[in-house]
Amino acid sequence: MKNKGLLLSLAFAVALFFAFYPPFDNKQKEAALMESILTEINYYHYKPLEINDELSEQVYELFMDRLDGGRRWLTQKEVAQLEAYRKDLDNEAEQGIYTFLDLAVKLQQQGIDKTKDWYKEILSEPFTFDGNETIETSSEKKPFAKDDAELKEYWRKSMKWETMTRLSDKLYSKEKGDEDFKDKTYEELEAEARADVLKVFDSWYTRLGKRKRSDHVSMYLNALTNIFDPHTEYYEPIDKQNFDIGMSGRLEGIGARLQTDGEFTKVSTIIVGGPAWKEGSLEKNDKILKVAQGDDPEWIDITGMVINDVVQLIRGKPDTKVRLFVKKAEGGTEEIKIIRDVVVTSESFAKSLIIESDNNETIGYIRLPKFYADFQRRNGRRCATDIGIELDKLKNVGVDGIILDLRNNGGGSLRDVVKMSGFFVEEGPMVQVKSRARKPEVLTDDDPSVKYDGPLIVMVNQFSASASEILAAALQDYGRAVIVGAGNSTFGKGTVQRFFDLDAIVRGNADLKPLGNVKLTVQKFFRVNGGSTQLKGVVPDIILPNNWLYIETGEKEEEHPMNWTHIPPVEYGQHVYSLASLPKIREASAARVRNDEVFKAVYERAKKIKEQRDDSNHVLNLETYMAEDEAWKKYSDEYEELFKKEVVPNVRNMEVDLPAFEKDESKKARNEEWVKNVKKDIYLHETLNVMHDMLTYDAVADGNKLKKKNR
């Protein structure tokens, strides 16, 4: 790192300064943020970069894309002013100053103020949608406007496009005889379409107006941290709190999900079993106008407040009271008093079903949405423990095989992955983890027992990432499970992150805190065979087509991903189950997919989606657009019909799980919806066929335990 000693000296000096002298203004806090983040990156990041002109240019490009990627606010004149800082951001970072950001925010705000008048003016008059005028909808292909006249022309075309797409929908509804549209004239519908666009942009600009200085600083700091890799990020205190809630599946508050609705905060969901649900007065679509704490007579008006600030007021420690002044969805206002408590969001947890296949086989199906772990509590809920419970329940039923569904599972707890992998093999290495400048550490399952030794399939897709990839890779390398994937590979995230509390860097001086956290990539993980899932992901044993088959997805599409590397393998092996017939199983699946009408349609759909994505230049002609749109809608409707048929009809809950649903109507309804969707899952249907092949081809090697009672 350039001037490494200077950087560390600066960080130490900043920490020492803030330990004895209070800040004069917010600039000190922002300087402390920058210095502490750079110090943590230098000490702990897997591959720290030099703070030099090359890094400065990369930060500049990434920040500019986030500042005005849509080419809506800045012209080439403003960009030229910012371009002057292209190679100075490294110097600013080392000095803890934000001159470039200050100018960028100023110029962006000027653009926002200017264009706010433009879009209202443009939408005040009717559009004509004939001729061959075109619009480029891909910002990557569109340069910054050369001046205000060209920028306003961008806006005119954009507003015309937005109006045309909505007008098309309204005219389509009118043709279908929709009661809300059938008696309206073209002129009325066109005016309504413009009003709809106006409402959308008014709402967006209102949200832009609520941004605080800290929002801009966070965006800038993340442009800097994301240069090191996509997963190295700065978290404001509220963001870290939300992350912890997502990982643990529990929060301390009232048990209601909120969303912004114009100037108001609206209740979008009441979490079953939470304090608000128990109290019974707060309902979906209620608007919260004011908040008060305990018996404090002072109310805080939250009208126009950003959602994160509202959440901070409503969340709180268990057994404390919060009062909400609410405008009810059905009319009228009401004061609601709620005692906060711990809220558990059960939708995140492992759950299972029994499937009686077409071949009279009893198959256990486990869905794991993420590798959750409650790190905040010693005995908090963990996914490995829950999966162990589900496996025991399925074994007690006497299943012939088990399918573990990790589709769309973005990862989570590394410790739980190692333990969970060990449920299926004897003790041994599960993953290698390498820190910077250190030898790889082999994480092993030290329990020689095997919780389940029968046929096993792991389902993945292109959004199965991180911990999901570790488990799939380990079981694939061991030859313990067949990996069935929708898409060519999993996501390709082969790195490990850790949070660092920035308050620990700056000693004393409570006025600066809380500074938040920085999440750093501190390790890369490697398969037991020495390869990495980074960028390449896990290539499934059996690949099934999906809509994104011809579109690049995953880590390799992220900005500045870390590179793929490999290390020496470790010794590994298992004597639980043999996939000797895998080539035969793969061949049988490929034959079925080739001849399956639904999967044929999926292949065709994937090609069309790729073509649509590549074609970003559109004619602003209503007749042409409607003809193309109607053809696409007809095609899409026919395509969606293919997935409405039940292809996995014999799905049921285990008897042991039924009492929990009988006690809770909402939980029962969610379960019924889940079961209904499982029955229509064509990917699960083919996975059941693969399981049948495993059983039919007797893939278990001689000497292995085959009977249900041993599984």
C-alpha cells in the first residue's frame, strides 16, 4: 500500500486526537469514518489495494455510476467539473476530506431541482405517439447529455416512454372490457397515464428530498469499499441492526413491517405472534402519523420521515412501551399502545414436507431459505440444529430419500455449514478457509456419526450463494449427493466476511458515536479438492434450464469481484453412500428434459429474454409498441399456464407438524400456500425423477446400509 506507514500514523493520530478533543462539527466524524475504515481494510482485508491514482479512478467511475447512472441530472459540463478529481480521491481518502463528494452532491441537487420542474412541465401536455422517434433505455449505452437542452430532451423522451407503456396497459384493459376503463376515451386514458407517471416521479423526488448528509457519505464510502470487492461495505448503525435481524430471524420491537407510502409510513404486514398481533389494534394498511415513547406526553410527528428513522423510533427493548397515533385504513384515527417484545420471523426457518412420488416412493423434502444463526444469543436459533431436527423427523417417517432445497439461499453462517455437511458423511474436512498471508485452515466435522445415510439430492440455482455453495461443493466432492441445479452454476461467491465495529478504532469521544460497522472480506474459502467457488460457483451434476440460462448472473457480474484461485487439496473420503451410477442418472435426466414440453418452453423463453435484454432501443410509436406488447403478453400468458398444473400432487405435512398449524390460522394459511406452490414446481418434479433413478439404479455401493430403518 502506498504510504502505508503514513496511513497508519494518520489513523493513530486521528484516534488520539478524538480521544482528548471533542469534534467541532460533523467533518471530524466523517474524517474518523474514512480513517477507521481504511485502517481496518489495511489490517484485515484479504487483499488490500494500494491507495493510489489507479484506485482513485476506479472509485470515481463506480461513484459516478451510482450518482447518476441513469443520466438524469448531470450534463457533460458538470461531469467535467467532477472529472478534475478523478485522480485525487486517493489523496482525499488519506486526508479524510470529502471535497469531491461535496461538489458531487451540490451538482446532483442542482440537477434534481432543475429536472423537477422539467418533468412536471413535460407531463402537463398530451403526447402524440406516431412517427419513428426512438429512445435508448439502457443507461450504459447512453452518454451524459452535452448540455441542458439535450438533457431536457432525454427527459421528454423518458416521460413519453413512461406514459406510453402505461397508456398501452390502460387501452389493453379497455379492449378487454374492464369496468374501470371501458367507458373512457383515449384522451382521458392518456391523461390518466400522464398523471400516473407524475405521481411516481413526485414520490421519487420526495424521497430524494429526504436524504441526509449521512446517506451521501454512506454511498461514497461504499463506492470506496466496493473497489476492494463487492462484499466489503460500510454499514450505518441501522443497517447493521437490520442485517442482524435477517441473520437471526428475530427482532426486538412491535412485530410489524413498514413501508413508505408518499409522505406517510404504512403498515405492510403484521407478524403473526408478535406484540402488535397480540394487541390486535394495528392492522395492515394503517398509516402511522406520530410516535411516542412510554408515557412521555411528547409526540414525534413522523410525516415525511425516512423509513429507517421511523423504524429506530418504533423498535426497542422488550417490555418497553411505544405509543402510535394511527390513521386507520378504514377511516378515523386511533392511539395504539404496544409493549415491545422479541419477535421471531418464522418464514426464514427450515421446514419440511413428505412427498409420495409417482413411483410410490416416500421422499422427504426440506426447504432452507438461508443459513441463519442468532449470533447475539448464546442459545439462539441456528439452522444446523433445525436441519438436524427435520432429518430426525423424516427418518422417523421412514423416507426412501431426502431432497434439500437451497435454491435462492444466499448463505450465512459458515459454522453451521460445516456442522450440517457432517450430518451426511463421517468426520472429515468440509471446507478450507484461507486468510491473507496464512496457510489454509481446514474446517472439519469432528463427529464420526452420520445423521442420514440414504439417497440425497441438493437443489440449487444461480442465486444459491456462499454457504449454500460450500455445502453443495462439499457433498459433491465427497460423492455424497447429486447436485441438481436450475442454471449453469451457482452464484460464485467464494469469500468470507466479518464485521468490525468502527467505534473501537476511535477511543473515547462519545459525540462521534455510533460510527457504524464495516464488513470486510477477510478470507476466501476453498473446496476440499482445492478448487474455489469464487466466480465459477458449483456446476451442478444435473443442469436444468431456467429463464436466465443465456444471461450472465452471479458474482462474475458484480463490480470488482475477487479473482478465482486454487490451493492444494486435502485428503477426504466417505463410506456412507456411493454415486457410482451418476453418469447413468445424468443421462436419463437429460433425455427427459429434452423431451419435456415445459422444459422446451423454458429453453425458448430464455432465448427470448436474452434477445429482449440486448434490444434496448425502442420506437416511441404506440401502435408498434402495443402490437409488440400484446404479442409478448399473449406469449407470456401461454407460458405461465404451463406452470399452473400440479406436477407433484401428493404433498403433505408430517403429522408431528400439524398441531402448530391448527393453533394459528395465519401460519396455517401460509403453509397451505407453500404446499400449493410445491405441487406446481417442475424443477422439483424432475428432481423426484432423479431420486427415482438413484433408487432404481441402486447407486449405493456394496456394503452400504440400504434399509429405511438405517437411514
